[in-house]
Amino acid sequence: MEATSIDLLIKKLEKAPQGVLERVIGYVDALVEPTIKTKPYNLSATQQQILYGQLDSDKTTYTDAETLYSDLKNKYEL
């Protein structure tokens, strides 16, 4: 990045609210940090088998998330 680009970024962020600065810092941190290739969780062998079994399941039997949400709203009158 050229110095002029950094100066422009500094100028734009000088009067930015704290929330904006925190979001920018989080974004930059995410770009700079190496990609983590490990799972942040551990599955038992049984759970892993269930997941593998779902890979080849018939997708036509699934319920669309928007339809499910709409049905639940109607059911519970939300």
C-alpha cells in the first residue's frame, strides 16, 4: 500500500466513532491472521458418522428455512 493510501485511510478514520474503528480493526485483524484449518470443536465418532450420513441424503426432503420460519411464526402467532 502506498503512503498516500495510508494517509487517506488515516484521514477518513480520524473522526470516525469508536464503533467504526473497532469494526475496522476487527476486519484488518481477520485479514492479517493466518487462516485456521482446525475445527473449533470436537465430534464423537457417532456424531461424525451422522454428519457423513447426511452428505448423500435426499435434499428434496429438506424444509426450506424461510418456510420453516414462516410456519413457526404462524403457529405461535408471532
